Amino acid sequence: MAEAVGELLAQRGATVICGGLTGVMEAACRGAKSKGGLTIGILPGEDPSTANPWVDIPIATGINYARNIAVVKSAQAVIAIGGNYGTLSEIAFALKGGIPVIGLHTWSLSRNGREDDSIVKVYSATEAVDKAISLAKRHKGGGAPQSLSRGPRDSSLRSE
């Protein structure tokens, strides 16, 4: 799924921004690169060589999971795929910042015992990308999206 999301994002002209490591992050970058897309990896450590081989622009931060804020704030929409707690933090940062979150087999939220529908649930890569592009345009006032963060950070997509 993550590779297909990366491919579709690249075909739509979006830049993939992620945590730059393995799993979901690597798959999304691999997919984007297979279609000629641009990928940016915001890395937890200080060594840019730790980026997966499909990252075009590695950004070494040395700030571990605090980089999640930079990943999210660099995006016009977030596609969360799968994920562990790093992904959950990215979802929270995005929602708090008013950045749309599209969830593909990822976390669900509840508040006061009731489901919170802040994460737009989708069931396919195509649906995720279509929704992300649409919401990013609306979020940024109608222009074409320049960057979309691809979700999972610790699981398989960047764990989102």
C-alpha cells in the first residue's frame, strides 16, 4: 500500500516527505522514485547516510522523534499508513495544526467514549491520494499541493 501511495503521489506531482528510514517510509519513497517523484527524508539522527536509498533529500536532525513535528509541518496533508506511536504523534501534531489526516489502516481515535472522526478513513491507496490532494488544495486555498507527508513512521511506512 505504501509503495502504491508513493507512486500515485508522484504521478500527481506531490513531493513525498517522511521520516526517511525503512518500512513504510522506504516503500513510499521507492514508489515515488519509480514514477520520477521527489522524496525528502527528515531523519531522527545526525547522519544523512542512514536515509533509505530512495530519499533524494536527507535532512539529518539529531532530534529523534521530535522530528515528527517538522515532517508534519512541512506537509499540506498527511497520509497515515499503519503505524506505531511515532505515527500517532504525527497524527496528533497534524490535527492540532489543522492539517488534514487521511488514515489507511492506521489509528482510530475516540474522545469521551465516542469515536472521533478527525482522521479521514480510506481503504485504498488511490482513495488515500485522491482525498489527500483534494483536502490539501482546500487547506491551502486551492493551489496544487507541493508536499504530502506519507504517514507511518515506525511500522511499515514511516511508521505512520
